[in-house]
Amino acid sequence: MFDLPPDLDRLHTLRTWHAMWLDRIDQAIHAAEQQKLEARQAHERRAATPPPPAWAVGLHDLTGTPEEVHQSRCTMWAHRRRKTVPREEARRLLADGLRACQFCKPDTELGLLE
């Protein structure tokens, strides 16, 4: 097995060396625990954040009147004025004749077109 040196000087050296390593290990444990805590808190914050609405209405740039219904992930209206709406309102607007985006096809996604 491992034999310790018999003299006091080397025993003190070993004691100092091991205390140094224990301190470094304790610091690493603390850092890992802190990182795990921060990751858990970030996950809890993400879980508590409601998902973005799935539907949006593109608005006329000057008048603000509704022009077109989009799915929220549609990139065709990313730089335009818009208002997020719930699913029921998007269905109602499309049923009332508001134009559906030709790219993201919200009317198909909402089941208005078979």
C-alpha cells in the first residue's frame, strides 16, 4: 500500500499539498453546483414563459387596418406591423374574408380549407 514518510517535515508538506488540493476540489464542486443551479433556474424560467401566440394579423403600415392573417413563425411579415391574435380570432377573420398569407397558409393550418 502507500507508506507515509517518517519525518515531520515531509508529513507537513504532504498535509499542505493535500489541503491545497482539497481547497481546489471544494472550489470546483461549488462552481459545478452553481452552474447546475443556474441551469435549473433558467429551465424553470423558460417553462414558466408562455409560448408565443401561433397566429398574427399583418396590419397596413399607415392605417393599421388588418390586411392578412399569418402563422406567427411566418417570415413574410417579419418587418411589418402586426398584432398577435388567438386561434379563434384568426379563424373568424379568415371566415369573414380577410386574406390568408400565401406562404404560410394559415387557412389550411386552421382547417378552413380541406
